[in-house]
Amino acid sequence: MQDSVLDIFDVLLPPFYFILIFLWARTIVVRNIKSKPYYRYLLPGLICKIIGGIGLCIVYTFYYTEGGDVTNYFLSTRTFVNVILEGNFNKFFELMDYKNNNVWEILSNNNTFGYFLFAPSDYYALFTVSITIPFCLLAGKSFIATTVLLSSFSFIGLWKLYEVFVDHFPNLSRQFAIAIFFIPSVFFWGSGILKDTYTLSAIGFYIYGLYKFQILKQRKLKYLLLILGSIVIFVYIKPYYFFALLPGSLIWIFFQKITKIQNPILRIMIVPILLSTTIILVIGGLQVFGQYLGEYSLDYILLKAVKTQQDLIRVEYGGNSYNIGIFEPTLTGIISKLPAALNMAFFRPYIWDTRNAVMLLSGLENLFMLGFSLYILIKVKFSTLIKSLFSNPLLIFSFLFALFFAFSIGLTTANYGALVRLKIPCIPFYLCSLFILYYLNKASFKNK
């Protein structure tokens, strides 16, 4: 049975912080709403984010009574905070030593501080705990208040992502708000004390920094720091996020330059060279940095995908698993499963696959995305669809990231429970891409 995560401060502190955050956000809205009407979505988006985080706290406290990642991250963070408040900084720096870390052994001599509830060699979890410490300190070690602060901070990254899309397509501010802020599974799984909250926010900061620094050529240090800081988050929490972003990032930068070429024949000739170069750079990068990526290296990913597939026959997974068929641990074998993996990530679980309320919400979301996708395919000619995709560099980036990320998740995830949570980064990008495609071809829809 897990240690208690709730106390009197979870009743007293969250309303106090919520009011402060609400007043701060409202001040920002009032200051910007006249010149930037899309700021009307800031408060609703922020409130949704906080509600999602609190909802996750409630689920992991009263439904998953034996504990889970959310409560384990909080209890582990609280242990580190106890060490700081005790003034035992030597022990704290020992705990933070990533290279020679053995958290269990260090804490075993005095377990009054608490416990580290992950494997001592899991430095991804250790890094997540370490960057949660400031929120836990400010929240007075309150579980819900820590979540409120973290949810509010992580919302900034999503807001920056939203601003990039709105800057390109101002008329789609409402649609982008739906895709980025108001999809239930995204603001539920992306708002609590989880790796996904940090990485999802880091994606927003990364894209905003890249857009300002590289695309708009605003060579300011703060934008470069946003890019580098986001990459650090990816490397120390989920390295494959960076390699999922890399192809689209390179193509976004290259296509931004190509669109300035006046000669259409020259543009057409450069495109295949660009795509080939991008693929070579990404695969080469995975090979070169494979020794540093560990379980996220290219060879390991291929083997893991096959192992996951074989693992599905185990009875423990019951009816919550999915099967995309047998394949070999080669690039050819993996690519052969492209349609099945994308279908899994974008459109499943179907309604009839759901086993609980959380999965039911995801099933309804997937039904909407499937219907919207079919509508676009039916209404738009294939040649027109391809032309639209390549008409805007941001659209190319968004669509490629969604496809690349969805493919990797659909291929390597064993069951629907994990799939619903792990696929949340690709949902906003996929829906934004669909909204942009609809907008670019709206005139042809009316004609039909």
C-alpha cells in the first residue's frame, strides 16, 4: 500500500494558488485581448489544464489505490524535498548524482525522509523528480497544489505552440484552441506529475523557439535557450521525442527557404533531394548517437517493436491488448506495418474497444478524428491534398511530426491503456493539420 499523498494542505493551498494564477492570467488577457482576440482562449485553456491535472490526482488517489506513476513521482519528489528542508544538502547532492547514483542505498540508512519509488538506475525518472522539486517546494509538499503549479507552468508551452499556429492562420484560432487545449485525453494525461506533462510542454517551447529563432530570424538568446532547454528535457526524459521532431524541423527550415524560390521547376527538383537528405540525416543521427540513446537507439527500437509484438500473446494483457501482425526487426519489416500502426495510434481504441470511462473518452475522440479524416479524404482530390500539404512549411512540419510520432507509438506500444496516454503529443498536431487542410480547401468543398 502506498504512503498517503493527501493532507490538510491539499484542501487549503490549491484554492489559494488557483486564485493567484487566475488573476495573473486574467491580467494578461485584459492587456492583450484588444490587439490579439485569440487571447480569449487563454483562461478557458488554462482552467482545462488545471482541471485535468486535479482529475489525474483524484483518479490516482481513489481509483488506482495501489499507486501508480503520478503518485510515485510525487512521493519520490517529496522525499527529496524532505532532505532539502532537513538541511541535509550533502545527502541531497548524493541523491542528485546521475552518474554514480544509487538512491535506494543512500536513503536506506535513514528512511524518515521517504523513498524513491523507481529503479535506482532509472535516471529518466530521477530527472523528472528533480525538476518537480521546485513545484513541490512552492506547494508546501501538497500533492494537488504541486499539480496545480505544474499544470499552470506547462500550459505556457502549449500556449506558445498555439501562438505559432495562430500566427500562420489567424482565422483558425478557435479550431487550434480545440485541438491544443480542449481535447480531454490531452489535458488529462498531459497535466499531472508525469513525464508526458514536461515533454508535451517542451514540444511547445521547442517549436516556438525554432519558429522565432530560425524561421523569423529573430536571433535572440531567449529563443535559443528555449530550443536548447527543450532538447535537454527530451534527452533526459524521452529522447525519442527529439528524433520525432527532427525530420519535420529540418523540412520546415528547408521548405521555408524553398518557398522563396520563384522558379516552380527548380522547386520541384529540389523537393526529392530535400526529403532524401532529411531521411539520411535522421537515420544517420540515430546510428551515430545510438550509444548515447540506450533503449531509444535505432537497433533497440527495432528489436523492442518485435518483442512487444510477441509479448501480446501473453494472457496477462487480456482484452486490453492489440495486434498489428508479425514483422521482422528490419526497416523493411517495420515499414510494412505503417498503415496498421498509424491506424492504431490515431483511431484506436474504437468505441467497442473501450473498457472504462477514460478509454471511452479516447474512443469518442478517435471517432471524431476518423470521421474528420475520412471527410477530408472524400472531399479533396489526392493531388489537391498533396499540393495543400506542401503549400505551407508549418503544415508539413505538423503533419510529419504527427505521422512519425504516431507510427512509433502504434508500433511499439502493447496495450490500449498505454496507447491512450503515450499518443497525446501527436493528437494536437494531427488535428491542427486537418483543420488547416479543411481551411485551405474550403472553397472546393462549397463548389462540390
